[in-house]
Amino acid sequence: MAFQTNVLRGGEWVTETINLQAVLKANSSTSGHKKPRPLKAPQCGILTRTVVESHLVGSIHPVRLRSPQQNDVAFIGDHDVRICELRRDGQLKEIARKSDFGSRIRNSCVVGSFYITEDNNTESGIPASMADDDDPLPHISSSAPQGSESEAPPQWLMLVLECGDCVFLFLRRGLDGRLEFVTSRFPSPREQLVYPGFHLAIDPSSRYVALACAQDYFVVCELESVDKLGQAARRNESLRPVLSIRPRSVQGVIHKITFLYPRPGDDHHVILLLVIVKNGRSRMVIYEWALGDDLRLVLAEEKQGHRMPVENQMPVLIIPLTVRSAFIAISPEQVAVCTEVLHGSPNFECVELQNPAPTPNHHGREEPLWTAWSRPFRLAPYFKTKDCIYLAREDGVVIFIEADWENPLDRSTFMKTFDSNISRAFTCLFDEHADVLVLGSDSGPGAIWKVAARQPLVLVGTLPNWSPAVDFATTDEFASWNQEVGAAGNKMLPWKDRTFRKPDRVFATSGHGKKGSITEYRYGLTAGIGLDLDYGTDIKEAWLFAPKRLGSQEGFHLILSMPDCSGLLQISRDFSQAQEVTSDNSGYDLSSPTLALAHSGSLLVQVTKESIALLGPDKSIRFRYEDVLPCAIGLEVSDACIMDGLEVIDVSQALADQTRDVEGLEVSAIDAIASIVCAWGAIVMGTRSGEVVKITDNGVKYEKFGMTAARLSCVHLSQQVEPTVLLSCDKSLVLLRGHAVGNALFDSDRLEDKLRIWPVDASNLAAAAPPVDFGIAVDLPFENHDTTPILMTSGSNILLAELEHQPRPAHRHLPVGGTPMKVIYSQHLQCLVIAVSKEEHKPTLMFMDPDTGKDIGRPTDRKTNTAIDFIPGLGRAGDRIYGLTEWDFKKDGNLWRYILVSTKDGRLIVVSTAKGETRDDKASHIRYWVQFQKKGYNRPVYSVVGYEEGLVYCVGQTIYWDVLDTAEKKLKTIKSFELGSPATSLRITNGKLMALSSRESLEVIDHSAGGDEGMAQTHVDPKTRNAIHMIEVAGTQPEDPLGSITLLADRDCGVAGLWVPWQTPGKDCEPVFEAELQASIRRFRRGRTRPMWEQSQHIPKYGRLASTVDDAEILGISLDGSMQHFTFLNTDTWRLLRFIQNVAMTNEELYPYTHQRVDDYNEFDPEPRPDRGFEMHVDGDMLRRCLEKRALERLLSWPEHEGRFIELLNAVDEGRRATGLRVPDGREQHFKMAYDILDYFLRPVL
């Protein structure tokens, strides 16, 4: 029996005749073999950690946190405090950092003061306490390093956290010589207060501090004198900075709060000023008392105060003056000086300041505002009758204001229009001969300027800042977790079959206006280039040293090894001159390439391919190999290592036929070995294929660092205990460190044992890092002990640089001349495509070469093929690009590549591109023009995504599904769908459209289920979220495309993982996990960014789930410039890590300010509960603190906790990892395994 039916063949419905018996037979033969797909949501956890910290600064304070003689400055961010030291050269050097507050830092101030005497010494100027207060206070906790050096500085730093707690801190050195924070915590004064610390002010004597809410309440705290706190710190006693507190309610909004200066000779007089707004009117209220008065009586009643003039009722700044207890009220409309504040009605006198026109740094449409002020340091008698202020405006203008007793505002002087925006983070630092202005910015990098008397202003440094960051891209060719073929045409290989590859690069949009740039995210050690010398001939290796020979000229010798010979340069002491020296009078062997060179006592040993030269103080001797080693006749030395006792190890061609297998590594003794050094009590060799081999008494180990020859250098510097070992491979330089004799080179549990070195030219921060062929440390007399001189070769160039010791972001900034809004990396064009808002907010496209930073795009008129300023549809003032993506249009076996652009003014633009070269310099460029355009929408086109034969885009709240008609060369809308809010992100998965709306979160739409002209919603997020972006990742079964998880971020700092039940239309998405971060994620990207040496080590294990088929990293960027990394865990590993976190949340060492207090551990249950919510989240930043402090043993000291911890540890990887640890004395091995697991999950990603 046969019948006809419609079937789908090749994407089209056709009519076929089908035999019923054949159908039944086929069904019966396959029914027993097919297994139904799982319909349950996957169960897994998520681990988040910060891989790049934000450098956005909220405030800057000059503060003597160590001693009066050390010029420190505190940079306060949202979640961290960085302490830097102002050096003599005007540069700021970071000396300490603290980021374990667990709550956002709402406000900060400096407690204590110091003044400058006639001989430029600084002394404390803090009055002693006059009275004690017996008011009961909440518990105050303090932490001081045990056994640390007993000393206390003249000033402390006070922080107010968002939870309401106050933290007092200073720095001192511990027994190990490292700087440590000494902290004291004062809990929130009153639970009913909402956001205490919204306003913060401290009086000039540093004995009272006022914390105010946004409205209704303020609190005054009496502080202990810094002298007494210092005495307690020297005795290692518990610190009690707050003596008493007193809240006061007010009626209205607290607009400003500050303390005014008392008159000279009346230092015990305290004056508190509040500006309170009620019913649209402002009143200034004064509370005054004497030092030691009872605050209960002082604040017993609410004062009405005096009404402020209309022009000054909403001041943006209140600046107290040191003369006449006056203050300056700076409002958008007027600047006025207020005097007579203590006697009757205050007197407001309008003054004129030098106020230049808005600068190009101004971003707003209204007049720029004055944002910050700072008082410079002067001799103590100066402030008795005079005052001076630096006042900063948001667009970079700074003026200098002077006041005296007779005239509270004597004059104002325009200083300069600085080439940066200025935020509230603005201050003036003390220098012996000048004022040092530190200009923080919230839209790009800041600056450090030195202002000397009667001298031009000098730029001495920059403040790194890469916020705001609204988008980023990686050079990964794949866009999804299971994409079969990438944009470059390569197939996605499963992680088990992957090979070594060059790490992907990461580029983010940064800054605003003129300071807008593309920032390449890099991490490692910065090497500031100080000398760049072009020798003219390619150099393989180089050595720089001070000669010890008698009669040698003053300066340094630079030995250069080239492919066929060596060279010698005489360098002057100041590195200003270089002169080449011939071999006739040098004593060196310059006829063949140098392989090794080192000092041994008074001798200098040079090993070349033909001889060994010994250079003494008064003579030199040279030995040819055939003269001292008869067996070496006819052989060639390829490399050498100089050890103690003048022992020389060489590798010769006689060993070329000898091979051996080292743990799977095939090593040829001559063909493979490229370099050899002796370090850490072992022989370390670099191979020509990029491996590093370490040979010790315990065996042989190796690790791959690249694809080209690995060239090692080892130098024992006179001022360092450990040797400095540098490795050059793949044109990059790596520092190997932290390897004691008993610590295996490649099994270290230290996170920073291998660090990439980034050579940086301070004069050109946009330049790419130069390719490094060889690097070696140099033992030179150097004043700066915080850096190490290193010598590098790059082609024919010789670079001498200062290598920093502490790793940090080493970002590269590529200016774009506007505000970058979107960025993608085009594999087809091999460049960055950037949406930029130029002057007058005119949007355009920019095609940037990521290596040079140049714009290689050429907007072209399609009809005339001539250059134009903007392609049609772009360049309209006030418009903005909302969507930017690539589109590979496929039809009838043909492929066209386009770029899709959607705009605020309701345009959808399809852009074509073509590569070419200019006629003049043959430089490559990219022409681009409009291929298609849809316009006329009266609502913005928020997002767009392309598929093989068409595209989908969101106009307002409407989704349109278009196809491209190649015959008519037009985009035709075939279907539409109404959303509840605009879609911020679109993607097509499993033939369905996934739309992320700004209010309703994720919606899955089936374009084939709504009839001929409509679409139907099949799945939706059951929870409403203010969603921003999403990315799809593999679930617990990477081989199943229906088991993927959609990771989405919202504006409330939340991240959620949703599983879509594809097989059950109409069913809601199911949550898998949720997490709360410190900042909202603006964009997700995937990328294979790990360094080469991490790629072989970081295969999925310890319960880590691969995020994609090829195990790429999942990264997310926040507006403040920080970057998060996301790792997915199976349930066994999640239980272990979440158990550690639950216990840690009660530990003061790991959560010093937000830990939960547990009175009875018998009542505390830290067992994780798989709730598919926030309990599934593991805080990787906490795990990092636990690893760095080696805190597991102390954390799990409770017997029940340790027992459960061992049970959970034994369950990791189904117990395979714990084999052999289940013994009575296996406690130490269990903790070692736990640290190995933490180290594995926290390895570097960039």
C-alpha cells in the first residue's frame, strides 16, 4: 500500500509517494535503538573571578600612612584601596593594595594632619583629647599583624562601606619586611539609618567626623586622638578610634555637610555646617561646640538655620576656608563667599572667577561644572592669615584661588586647560619644590602634573584608566560554543584533539570624547624601555656589563652575538654614546658567535662556537676547543652554560644521533636544544620547538611555551637571592620565577610563577610590544630596587629596559579620536571594526589595524567610487550606532560577507567591504560602502543578527524577520513579532530566535509557528530581569546541542544560567544557577586567551566542565573596565568549593568586614544546597584569598567541618584524584590536593 505526502527535502516541501510497509518496517527497526533525549535541565555550578581589576578611582587622598617622611597617596575605588608612593621623579609607585572589604566603598577621608616646618620637615599637628566619653559603643574589631613592627603614622585612612561600617587603617611593616594593613572596624552606628556615609566630613582637628544619610539623619562621631591611637598601636593593643556617637534627625534632604575652620587661637572650636533642602528651598544650619562637649547636649534639638540665596541654594561644592570661618559656595549659576556664619545672618558675596569657555573635553550640552578642589601644602604660619585652593572643572580647566583675612577671595588665576576630564578624584601632593596635581578621570586616563613657581607646567605621568568599557571583542574566529566551522574557515576541534595555538587577543572600547580609545587587555610585568639602539645587523643574543679589567675605559661593554661573528660596543656611563671596538685590542673572541658570557670572581668568561676566552684584570687568555679537547676536533659547539667553578657544559654535533624519550617528548640532543642554563640546582634546556626541559636528580620534566626556539638566560644579580631566568619564545619574553630547589619547575602551586613581560615605550603607549628575540637580566648599579634592568634584542635593535617586579595590567591604548561604542573583530578583514561617535555626536565606522592602531578604512561612494566623509546613513549629528555585527549571506552555494549596522535614528545599513592598497605608499586599506539600507523607521533599531539567507532586527519593540531578494537586491520583511520591550541582544539557536529584551529577559521565538506572517513565542524566562547581554555555553553534555545553557547578565549586577526545554514548546526556561557580582556585565565573549604554557596544563579536570566544544574561556566586561571569568562546575566540585565558601563567610580572616558571626558552630550548617539559585555560585576572588593566605587548615579547624571537607574532596572526579589519600595520616595530602584544585581553577587567563 502506498500513499502521497508532503516531506521537507533540502529546505523545501515536496510531494513524495511512500510505501506504508517500508515506513512500518523502518520504524520497527529503529525503535529499539533510539534513546529518548533527556528532558531535565542540567545541574551545575558557576565560579566567577576577577581577572582584570578596575582602575576607576572615586577619590584621591594625600595621606602619611607610614610615617611623616614618606609621601603616600591613597587611590580609593569602588571595591579596593591602592596606596602609592610619590617618588622623586614624580612617578607614583604602588606599594600596597587592599580589596577584601566585601562591600562597596561609599566614602572616605583622612584622619589626622601634618604641617610643613621651615626646614621642609613634616610634623604631626593633632591636638590631644580633652575629655573622655563613657557612652556605650558597639563592638569595635581591629586587626594588626602579629609580631609586626610597633610604629604608627600621623594619619589614618577612614572608609565608609555601603553596609554602613567604618574602617580605619594604616600601614606598617611586618617581621618579613612586607607592608601590611592595620585595620579597625566600627560597625554601622544605627540599623535604621539608610546609606550612612552618603556624605562624610571630618573637622580640622580630626577629632570629630560626621556621617550623613541622603536625607533625614546624620551622625557625629567623636574620635580618639591619633597620638593615643599611635601609642595603642605601638603596644599592639586593640584600637578604638571612635569614642562616642550621636545621631540627629533633620527634616529634609541633606545636600551638603562639612566642618568649617575655627578662628586662629580657637583650635578647640568645632563648627559643623549642613545644607538642608526642604520644599524646594535650602537652609544652612550651623552646629557649634567645644572640643570634649557632650554631643547629646550639642545635638539635642534640631536647628532651623538660615535660608540661602536662590543663586546659591544648590551648591555643587562647599569649600571651607582657613580664614574667618568662611566658605566658598560654588553653584552652577554663581560663585559666592559666605562670611559671618556664626553671628546673625550669613553674608553671601558674589565673586567672579576666571571661567574659560567649555573645552573640547566637555561632553554635556550644559555648561561644564566645577567638580573638585584641593588645598596645596604650605608652611604652617601661612594658613593663619591666608589660604589657597586649586579648583578643577570637569572639562579639564584648573584655576588657583587665593584668599586672605581681609579679602576672603583675593584673586583667581587660570592655570591650564589639561587634556583630560577631571572627576571628583583630584588632589594636590606635596613636593619639595613644586605642587603636584593628580587629575583623576572617569572617562579615560588621568594625569600627573608638576606645578613649580614661575615655571611651565610639566607632565610627569599618567593615571591608567580604561573605563567606561561598554563593549569588547576577542580575535577568536568562533562565535558560538559548538560552531562547526569558524570565520577563518577552520573546523572547531574538540578540546581532546586541540593543538597548541597563539592566544587570542582582547580589545575593549574605553574612554569618552577626545580620550576615547580601544584598549588591548594585557597582563604581566611591564618593562619600561629606556634605551633603543639600532645596530644595523640582526642580533641573536647580547650581554651588558661593567668591565673589571685594568685600563678599561669608563662605561659598559656590550657584547653582541650575530649569526657568524660577535661585536663589541663601548657604552658611556650615561648611555648617551656608543662606540664599536675591534677585536685587536679588546681581548674578546669576536670572530665567531658568542654562546655564553659571565663573571666568575675577577675573571670574565666568554664561550664562543670556536673557543673559550678568559679575561682577567691585566691580561686575557683564549683556548680553542681542539687544543684542550682532542675529542672535539671537527665538532661544533651549539650552546653553553657557565656554572660556578668555571665549568662549561656544551652540546656538540657528536650527540646528534642520540635521542631519548622524556615523558612523551622526543628530544634530539643537538637538533632540538636551542639553549641551556643552570638554575635552581638543575639543568634547564630550551628546545627548538618551544619546550623547556628541566633535569634534576628527581627526573626530567618539560613544558611547552611556544612554537619557535626557546632561548633561556639566567643571571644571579647581586641584590637578589633567586636567579633571574628569562625565556624568549614566539617573539615574546617570559619571566620564570618562584622556583626553589625543592619546588618542581612545572608543578608550582603559585599563580604567578610564569609571567609575560611587556616592553613598553612610555613615549608611545599605543605602540605594539616589540618582538623580542632574546632577553637577559643585567647586573648594573641601580638606584631603584623595585625594578631589574634587562637587555633585549629585537631584530637589529638593542633595548635596555626597567623590569617591574609586581605583575599588573599592561594594557595598550589605541586612540580613536571619539567615543567608541561598539567593536568587533573581522577574521575576513583581519582588523577591528569600531563604531565611533565623532564630534557633534556623529556616528561612523572605523577599521583599525590591531598591530599599528591605524584607521585603514576608506568610506566610499558606491556609485562614483570616490572617497567621502561618511557613508550614507551615518554621520548625522545626534545619531548613534546601536548594533554592529558581521553577516555571511549564503545562497545557491555563493557567499557574500557584509557588516550590519543599526542606528538610533531608525536605520539598518548593510555595508560591503573590499581590500586594496594606496598608490602612494602601497599601504593596505579597506574600502567600504552601503550595499543595502532600510530607513524610515520612527524608532531606533536596537539590535540585529544575520543568518544564511536573511537577517533579524528589532525596531523599537518589534522583531522583523527579513530575507534578501538577490533578484531585486532588496531586503523584504516576511514576518514580525511584538515584544514587551526592546531587544538588546539577538541570536539564532537550533533554528529559533533568542531575543533578550530589556525588561522581560529571555524570549525564544519560533518563526515557523506563527503562520505566514507571524511568529510565536515558545519559551520565556520565568523571572523578569533588566537584561543586557547573553551568550550560549555548553551544558553538562557538550555533545548534545539541546543541553546548552544560556548565560545572561542584567543591570542589577546579576548573572543567570537558563536552560531552554527545546523539546517542549510552551514550557518556561529553567534556571540552572544565579550569581551576584560587584559590577554589571555589559558584554560576554568567548576566547582562547590562555598563554601557550597554560594550554597544555588546563584541560578539563577536577570537575570543571568545558564551556565550549573546544574549551574556550568565557569572559565578561563591566562598565568600570573590570573583566570577569566564568567557569562551570559539576555538582561534586561545586559542593566542595561552595562548602569552603560557606565556612569562609564566617571567617574574619577572609571576610574581615562582612563575615557572619557564629556563636555556636554546632548550630551552623555550611552544607551546600542545590537550589538552582545563588547557592550555585562560587566566589573565585574569595578562593584566591584563601589560596594566597594558605588558609584552608585554619578555616577548617572545626573537626566536623574538616571531616565533611575530606568527604567532599574524595568525591571530586569520582574519587580518582583521592586514590591513596584515604589513610589515617593523609590530612596533609588532602589539603595539598585542595590547594592544587584551587590553583588549577585560578590559573591566569590572559
